[in-house]
Amino acid sequence: MAVTESLAEEAHGPAGAVHEGILRRQSARESSARTYARALPIVPVRARGLTIEGADGRRYLDCLSGAGTLALGHNHPVVLEAVRQVLDSGAPLSVLDLATPVKDAFITELFQTLPPDLAGRARVQFCGPAGTDAVEAALKLVRAATGRTGVLAFTGAYHGMTAGALAVSGGAPEVQVARLPYPQDYRCPFGVGGPHGAELAARWTESLLDDPKSGVPLPAGMILEPVQGEGGVLPAPDDWLRRMRRVTADRSIPLIADEIQTGVGRTGAFWAVDHSGITPDVMVLSKAVGGSLPLAVIVYRDDLDLWRPGAHAGTFRGNQLAMAAGTATLAFVRENGLAERAGRLGARMTERLRADLGGLACVGEVRGRGLMIGVEMVRPEPDGPDGEGPAARVPEAAAGGWSAGRGAGVRRPGEGSAGQGPDAASPLGAWSAGPVPGAARTAGGPDPHGTPPGPAPAPRPAAPELARAVQRECLRRGLIVELGGRHSCVVRLLPPLTISDEQAAAVVDRLTDAVGAVAREDGTRGPHAARGHDPAPL
């Protein structure tokens, strides 16, 4: 029977038959490289805001958001209107790199949002439609500008799927770049976490660059994510980011900030680098910048603009619908303060999850920044022989001072701290923010007398099977979540910035219930049970 006839026949049957038929054909015809479809066997047919409706009639709260692409959620009215205006105008839809009113409006709006020290002297390069192509362009740019070839990148990084982007990602199959430690608390590579762990990571970087026998010549650039997303939702400490800005500026190394997933308000500031007040030399932008449609650009200092014509090109870099959708999205986020709201709401969601899940032995840490939130699933036993984890076996390192003065490329952050403190007027304002046994640990830095901290408690072994079980339980409860991190053991939330307070409460309730169900099944409830909740009304 022809495929079209089969579809027509199923369309007159139960919704479940259409759903199962489409999934069956996808499995038979699509590549084995497909990813999300394996863990999320749904067939979306309608969507609005946070909600997706499947072909089987079920409704889901979508906290995947196209891997962070949908800053305003599905089919936001301002995005749809911007697209309709272009379609109704008769304008060409794809124009290579020609100038158009739509492109001019996009660049104007984009420059309004950039760090001020960059906006005043910025150049923009439109790339192919995927973020990985923008990463490739950024690497080519700094190599052409410096005449050098090497690149500094970080463990746990994810920058895309093309050869150059993979080479600077944490899962690179070959060593083509110098790999640096990315600071984190729960699995600190130095076993201490906190400010002291970040200090050691910074010292490692400086030593590598200044030691003539390190084997690492002066590189063409350094690329980093202000929050590692696929790496497990790891926010970089602001002081460490300022230190990396000084390290690179003092050595004439261009700093590339990969804001593909963190940009357009997600972390509580319009760009994640805004939290630390640094100005990178190059910013790599995609995902939300296209307003849900394919668009990727790099923005960089004008003195780096040494490319020859055609040095980086792409057939689909003139997508007018994406530019119009992107302009509408950037303006809506900026004019409605959605970045600041994402910071406040994300902080309350994170604290609520810590309160509800912190006592479970299968939860290692709840962390995040703004509306990038991660729950790391672990095994209760320590990792290592004789009950000693890797962190417990790391000797203490010398304490170091931490200077946070202004250096080249560092600008003063804005007044206040986005993403901190509940909004008393919000229904979520009463969420618990107190200390919780077993919640995200805080490893301190040196005490006032200069004594370095001892090793932090050993992190528990990663439990990717529990993370997959949580993802399945979430789906049963009508919640779509992503997995990431080392060993894919981190359950990730990336809701749209337009999520309501009531929807946020429902997301937390359903995730808490899912983790609690997995803990009960696995027998790893720990000293405190996860609180059960009925999903809040939408």
C-alpha cells in the first residue's frame, strides 16, 4: 500500500493508530543517528507556548524547547506576525548576503542588546543556519586575524557537530586543541570545588600559557561557554570568567564566547557574559537568535575583520523569515524584561527542586542559572576503592588569592544581580529557599587566615540509567525533559522564557514526582523522601 494511502486510512482511525504508524515509519526510514526521537516517542501536531499536543491527543509541557531554540515558546504571536508580514510583503525569502530591510532591522535590534563595549565597534557575519557553522566561522576568523592555529577549549564543552566544532568540544575523538579544566563544584577536577577550585583551574590555564615547555604555543583563540549546557548545566563562576578575560587580553588571545544556548535571556541576563561584565572579542549566536527558525551569526570586534571576500560563506545565510522572527524575539525579550524574569523564576525553581529532591540519595546536585536547570542523578555509593571517591584522593593544593579587579575587556556589571531573590508578588515567591540536607553542596575557598580548604566530599558515581528512567517517568506525566552532562546523567530543563508561574510550579511538581518514583523503584530514597505533589493547574 502506498504511504499516502496508509496515512489516509490511519487518519480515519483512532488517534493512536496515526501516532503509532508515523513512529513505525520513522524507525524504518530515518537514520540511526536520530537522537531525541528515540527517548521521546511522541508525534507533535500542534503547539503553543510551553504546550505540545501529540497525534495521540496527549498534551505535554515542553521543557526541551528545541534544545533552547524557543525563547518565546512555540508559535508565539509576535513571531508568527513577523513571519506573516514578510510573506505578505512579497519580499524574497532567501537572498544570500545581499542587504535587505529585514536584515537591516535584525542587525539594528541585535546591536542594541550586545555588551556596550562590543556594540560600538562590532561587525557581524551571517553563517550557515546551524550554530556549528558559526563556531567554524569564529575559529577561522581568529586564525586569520592572529596568524596562529591552535585553540584553547575546555573539558565538557559542546560547540557543534562539524569537524572543527567537534575538535573543540569535550568529546573530541582526537586531540587537536589544548584542553583546559572547566570549574565546577560537584565533580571538581581538583577535588575542592567552589572559589578555590576555580582558582586552581585559572592557575592551570596561566601555567600552560606561560610555561615555555608546556607544549602549547600561543593559540589563535580561546572558546568557552558561560554555562556549559550539554556538559551538564555548569555555570562558570563570574570571577573565573573575568580571570579568563584578563588572561586572554594580557596575551593578545581573542576570547570567543559561545552563547548559542545561553543567549537571548535564558540565564537571567540577555547574554550570559553580562553576569560577569566581560566583553568577549567574538560572540557565537544561534538557536533563540532566529526566533525558532534557522539562523546563526558571529559578532566580533572590527579590528579582527581581516577576512578576504568569500572567506566564509553559505547559501542559506540570507534567510529572511528567520531574521524577521529573530528581530521580533530579540525585541520582545528586551522590551518585556524577560531575561530578568528568567533569572528570578529560575532561581525559585532551582531552590524548590533542591528542597524537594535534596534528601534523595540518587540526586547528587541541583544546579543552574536562570532557566537552564539540571538535576544530576547518581548512585548512592562513593566512586572508588575502599569507599574513597576521586575527590577524596586529591591532595590539598596551595591556597591562592583571587583578584577581581578590572582588566582589559572587563566592564562593570549592571546594578543588582539578575536571577537572585524571589519576587514577592509572584505565586512562586513562597517557594522554599532554605538549606536542605543533601542539596547542592558548596565548597568554600580559603578562610580569612589563608588556610586552603581540604578535599571536598567524593562525588557519587554517575547514574545514566536513573536519568533515563526519570526522563521516561516525566514523559508519562506529560513533561518533556532533556538529558546531558557527563555520562548523560543530568536531567535538564530548558523551558521558554514565557513560562508562567503556574506552569513553572507544574513543571517542578511533575519532575519531583518522576524523580521520587524512580527513587522508590530503585530503592535509593535516602534519609528524606521526595515530596509528592499533584500537578499544578495550567
